[in-house]
Amino acid sequence: MCSRVPACGFDRLAPPWLTLLAAALPVLVVPMATEAVARRRGRTARRVPAWCWLPPALVAVACTLAGIGVAPLLGLARNAHSALEASRVTLARRCRPRGTAGRR
């Protein structure tokens, strides 16, 4: 029925939008997985901040617009790298002796 109606353009508008969505969503896997692990360990629930997933999502969307086929994987790898770096910094802060916050 839609093929006879000239104003029906959903079939032309949906694929580009879904392509960008498919590039942006995989980066949410890493922060959601780390939050799920933290909740299983007994930590209280907290919101996942946008800085955890927005920059890698923008990288993935930009790569998709540039025509790079592995853009979702690039965004996911960038997000995993950021998460590992953040956990390394957090671990280094926990292991530092008290009273040495500003000393070198």
C-alpha cells in the first residue's frame, strides 16, 4: 500500500538513520558492562556519565559518515581503551599512600 503513496518515504529515510544508530550504540556496551559488574559486586547504582560514551560514539559516527566499514568496532575499541585507562588511573590513586596527593 505504501508503494502507491508518493509521500511515504520511510523506506528511504530509515537505512541512513539506522546505520548511524548502529555505529553509535556499540560504544554503550563498555560502560554498561562495567556498571553491571560493579552492581554485582554490591556497589550502589549510579548513572553512566556522557563523557564515558559520547566521544567514542562521535568517532564511530564520523567514521561511518566517512565510509569506513568498521566504524562501530573502532568506536568500541576507543571506548574500551578509555575505560582501561580510567581504571588504571583510579587504581593508581587508590594505591598511593595517604598524604602524598600533591607531592612529587
